[in-house]
Amino acid sequence: MSAGEPAATVCTTCPYCGVGCGVRAAPDGRGGAAISGDPEHPANRGRLCSKGSALGETLDLGDRLLAPRIGGRAAGWDEAIALTARRFSETIARHGPDSVAFYVSGQLLTEDYYVANKLMKGFIGSANIDTNSRLCMSSSVAGHNRAFGADTVPGTYEDLELAELVVLVGSNLAWCHPVLFQRLAAAKAANPALRVVTVDPRRTATSELADQMLPIAPGSDVALFNGLLHAIETGGALDRSYLAAHVSGAEAALEAARGYPGERVAALTGLAPAEIAAFYAGWIGAKRVVTVFSQGVNQSSSGTDKVNAIINCHLATGRIGRPGAGPFSVTGQPNAMGGREVGGLSNMLAAHLSLEDPGHRAAVQRFWRAPRMPERPGLKAVEMFRAVAEGRIRAIWIMATNPAVSMPEADAVRDAIAACPFVAVSDITAETDTAALADVLLPATGWGEKSGTVTNSERMISRQRAFLPAPGRARPDWRIICDLAAAMGWGDAFAYDGPAAIFREHAALSGVAAGLGRDFDISPLAGLSDAAYDALPPSRWPAGPEGGRTRFFAEGGFFTPDRRARMLPLTHRAPATATTPGYPLRLNTGRVRDHWHTMTRTAKAPRLSRHIAEPFAEIHPDDAAPLGIAPASLVTVESPHGRIVVRALVTDRTPPGSVFVPMHWTAQWSAAGRVGAAIPAATDPISGQPESKAAAVRLGRFAVGFYGFAVARTAFRPQTAFWARARVQGGWQAELADSAPPADWEGFARRLFGIAEGDATILTDAGTGAARLAISVDGAVVAALFTAPEPVAVSRSHLAEALRRAEGPAEMLAGRPGADRPDPGPTVCSCRDVGVNTILAAIARGGRASLDAVGAATGAGTCCGSCRPEIAALMSRASVALAAE
């Protein structure tokens, strides 16, 4: 292919959530690509969400790390690897193998994960390798292991479409797994008898699809499902033949559940007895029930018990492994499942083998021909960074993740990393909070440039294929790891010529595990040629003697020593951090629709910031009013561990006593929006997963002397006490505020934007103290600032568009479009750039009939569909208003 010539379309896999959507990428020959959903991929059947649809807008190299750096200076690979190997080797020689650690990521491909686990556990001889999947999925892993004897997901996505009842527990599926939500919504439209129940403290976009919403008190899921188990018994719904043939521990679990009659469940959950009874009756009466659970269950100091409380109910009724029936954990990251398969957690071995089983350890050591193997689990994520802070870990390699933001007690984690004697970070960018702390930065290839496999939430292994060349001197993660292994003296064991060779070894090891009675088996793929690996279609495991098996456990066959499942006696435990008069509220954290993790990828796409462009706190009016917190004002959210400053969103979507703040904002994108700083490092005693959903906090008003909104063609970072910036088409925007207005608005604006030249046009209002300023070059505005004593009331979407069109000062300083150009309002549909005012106008013109009617009139909701719940909510409110007229 000649330079600049487009390449053929490549089928690959989305790098965002655990749905594992197939993507078609058509490179344009200039470093970009057109992105579409793959209609042949079984996970998404051509659908994509807003994030996946915008992948083509995230491929620029503007912030990419393109060469190794040592102490901030550019370096060559040989020097960077040699230094990293020497520092790890010296640390191990002086302090032992447990003095070093790897902290890895669900963003890695399975082949990357495999060699990292092999190097740490088999050759360095420590189990100190853990992953950011510990923060999202480890309670599910622990619950599966306790109940099934292995980390087995019993069902498939198809079960959502075959069920009579789908219960979504702690899962805002519409925003966090949008394509699964679209599949569920389509199934419900095709089969109106399909019922959906949401169990969540907040009313989310997912609630728009629900027939029943249970606004459960934070942390009370065990009580709810213990009560359900009790109702199953008293209602005569136990499957006694299944229990007798396939389950142990049922009587003890039932005895524990008898302590949760309806009135006690109501007291613990805050739900009305009638709605509890209705939920129980619906669950018991539907033979095909899927209970989907995600971070609201997992991210808890009792997360493992919550998982087992759900599984208990399915085991008790035999509703597991059958079409349309079973407990279903949906993963948060694109390869959280693949990481679990290769032992990426500190308490696991590859191929779902147990680190603490001497026979399993010996089998893996023989297979790897490894010099040493750890005999006990390594440090889990929270423990790992505490060990860094205490000096017990003296060298750490952080791969493809940003713990200085995402870990609980993030300020303490940041300080621990900064003080660690040696820190290596491999990533695609140097512009993260964690990369800023590294001694050595190693440039890794990113999505579109690397090749390997990922496994989604339904055990589907898919190929992630390269369609762009590696930029600069970036290398695949597997190669960086193998280079380090070779430099430490183990080159022969890591002499792979590509990811296909690693996959073959991984598959062969799964055959060893299958021989030991484990669930994970892809050994028939161990003989794949490189060409067959390149062409590998989406394939669900196991691929062994029962290859093609879709579901597990309908006929028993669990992976415990006696091949019987385990039901567990469980007790409700309140969240680990108690609220007090000083910290009377519960902080809940989560995702927004159009951003991902710490935004190193999604923030590059302007349209993904149009929906929500700054960190916020959802606060119930009853909590806001006594504190004098007004809508759109700034608030502090503070725990004993840290404080953040965010925008107040006063809404009844969040119940009284609770506050919701999204997880995405970092020091790159806001002044004080790192919500991890306020999360305590309380963990589940079994899984080690942090409790990110129920921190005790207090709110306060943030003293503001002026608010501002700014746009500019070039990047800028305010130095005010509060700011949050985002990309817009053709430039940048920022919300900002400070304690007192400056004496000179023009000087302030020129410093803000870093612009010394150009003409300044200034409008001030002495009565209100508001000011508007535009800096123009050759008549076209290059930057503008709007300030006021109250939150600035201008049309953000209009100003971004005016900046892109290079309009003059008069048009820009108006702050809103003229009468001939209606204001679309805040963006609802990011794909089609449709604002709330446009949608409301279409509804008013007669589009109340259906979502499709609104879509036909405006285009909203006709692309990825992620915004359809919000459009439905707008339609509902409009209908209520009409009925009241």
C-alpha cells in the first residue's frame, strides 16, 4: 500500500466496556479511520454506543508518548529497558521478590496480561501483580469462586432477550453498557410481556425502561436478596430436585434467610413492604429470570456477599444455565475477563488455576519451566499502594492505568507513587496524573495499533486487530514486558515472535487446567497458525471437548471438589464507613454516558464532551436547601480523606441523604474533580474490592467571587480555584470560577489564553459586575471570556459553533444565536448533535407519539441510541405538563 492510500476495512473490537462490541475500521491512509459497528459480531450485531461511534475522533497523535523518557528527557529503548531491568533486579536482590510489583489494567490485551503474569509469578517469583479490574470486578470473581468453584459466568447476552424478567442490580446499563441496554430495549419492544426491574439508589437513564424501580438504601442488597430467598422458600418455589442433586449448603443459607422477613427487609432497604412483595412475587412467578449485576453490587465492603446472595436465589430455584435464566455479571472493562483468565489478579494463577493449590502451582511451574513460584497470594490493589507508601514495595511498574486518579484515597496513592524509589509507567500518553510521577515512561501502542485478543462478559474471545502503524517508537505491551524479561536474564522463556505465539501458549496451558478439572479450556486453539489466529472469529469458551457449549450448570457440573455448587449463609452488613454528624451523606460514584475511565481517550473527541463537560454532584433538593446550595453553583464534597469541587446538579434523581459524583475527571481536565480523593480505602474482606459507592461525606458551598466560561481556538488551562476544560470542535472550552474578580479583565483574559496579540473587545455591566471579552485577529474571534457573579448564562453550543465559524466579536459576545438561528440548547444526542430545545420543540409539534417520531423529526436517537432514555424522559415530562394544562 502506498503512502496515503486507504487500507482495507479491518474487523476489530471496541476498547471500552466489557460488552465487547465488534467494530469495522476503514483507515483513510492519513492516520484516521471511519468507524462502524460490525453486523457480524454476535455481541453487538452492528450496534455501537456514542463512545464507540466516536473512536475515529480519538486517533490523533497530539498527546501521544512517542519515545521512552527517563527523568523527563527523551531516551532510547535500550537505555530505558536496561535501567528498568537494573532497578528491578537490584531491588529484588536487596529486598526480595515481594519488594517489587506490577499494577496492570483491563485495557491490556490477553497476550499482554499473560506475559506480565508469567514474568511476575513464574520468574520474579512474587504474586505482587494486580489490576485495576480489582476495583470493578473482583467481588464477582470471589462470589463465582465461592459458589461455583471457578470464575465462571453461566450465561450469555442472548439470555436477556429470552428472559421473562430481567433484574438490573447496581447497573446503569443505559450509560455503562449501552449496547446491552439497546438489545434489552429491543427485546422488550418485541415482547411487551418481558418485565424489567432496576435496583439502584438513583433513578438513572436505565430506569426509563423499568416496569419497577427499587430505590434501595446503599449497601442493603444482601438484605433484599436474603428476603427473596426466604420468600422463595415460603412460596414453595424451591427446586428441591436441583438442590438435592447439585447444591450443598442450602439449609444453612435458608436458615440465614429466615431472619429476613418482609418487615425487616423494608427496614434495612428503605423500600415499602408493598413494592418488596411485588418484586418477590414477580421474581418467583417468572421461570426465566436473569439477574444482571455490576458495580453497584461489586464496589462494596460486602460486595462478595451481595454476589452470593443473588446466586443463592438462582441456585435455590435451579434458574441457572438455562435459556433466559441465571445470574449475570457484566464487566466494566474491555478485557477484565481476559485478565481473569490469565491470572492477572494477585490471588490467581493462569487458566483459572488456584495460586494456593500446591498441585496447581506445580503444574504451572512445570509448564512455564519457571525457576520459582509464590506460595501465597500477592498484594491486592489497595494493599499494594499501601505497601508502596510504607516502603515495602520499592519498585513498581504501572501499565495502561491511572491509579493516582482511580484508586480510593487517591491523594495518598499519588503521594505514595511520588515517593517510591523507582516507578515505571507504560502508557499511550504522558499526560496523566500517574505518568507525571514516573521515573521511566515507556510508550505503548494504543487501540488501532496493537493486535491480540480480548474476552467480553459472556466469555466471547474476540480479536483486536491493528489497522494503523505504531507511531514513533511505541511498542506493544507484550513486547515491552518480554524485553524487560530478557534484560533480567529470562529471554529464552519470553522469546515470542508475536501475539499469536503467546496465544498458543496460553491456550495450551488451558488444556493443562482442563486436565485438572477447571472450566477454562481453549486448548483446541493451541495449534492455530499465525494466519488462523489473524482470522480467528469471535469464539466463546470453553472450546474443549464441550466446545460450543453456550451455558454452564443447568445440569450441575460445578468446579468444586465434589462438583456441587455452594449456597452460603449470609448476613446484611452496613457500609464500612459510618455516616456521622460531621459527614452525614453517602457518596455514590459512577460513570457518565459519553466518557470512559479517566478520559485519556474520550476527551479527545469533542462531541463526547457536548453532553456533559464538567464534573458535577447530583444533590437532592432536601439536602441542598438547608445548605443554601443553588442549582449550577459550586460545591465541595469532602470526606476525611480528601475534598473535591464540582458543579451542583440539584435533582430528585438522587435520594435524600445521597450524593452522586462521576469518576472521570482528573488533574488534566479539572482543578479539583478527582472523586477518588474523597473515597476511603475500605475494602471487601474477601475480594479486596474498594467500597466506591457509600463513602461518608459532607457538602459545603464553595465561595465564589465570579463565575466564568471561556472558549479559544488553542488549548489553555486556567489557574483559577475552580476550572474544568473540554475540547470543542475547532478549539477548547472551560468553565471557571475564583474567589474574587481581577482588577483587569483584559489582562486576566490574555494570561488565561496565553494570547498577547490581537484586538480585545470588552463589554462590562457595572450594575451586575458581569463582563464579556473577545480577542480577535483579522476580525475573527480566537478567544472569548464571559463572566458574572452568578453561573454564566450563555449558550455553550452556540459559542463553540461561533468559534468554529470564526465569527466576529459582535456575534460572539451576544452569547446566544440570533432570532433567525434557534438555540439548540444543551446537547442530548452527541452523535447527531441535537440539543434539548430542538427535541422539546419537536415534541411540542406533535412528536409525543413515539421515540421514533422524535428521531424522524430531529435525528436524535437514530444513531447509537444511547440518548433514547433521556428523550423518553423529556417526552414523559412533556406529557405530564400537557395533562396538567
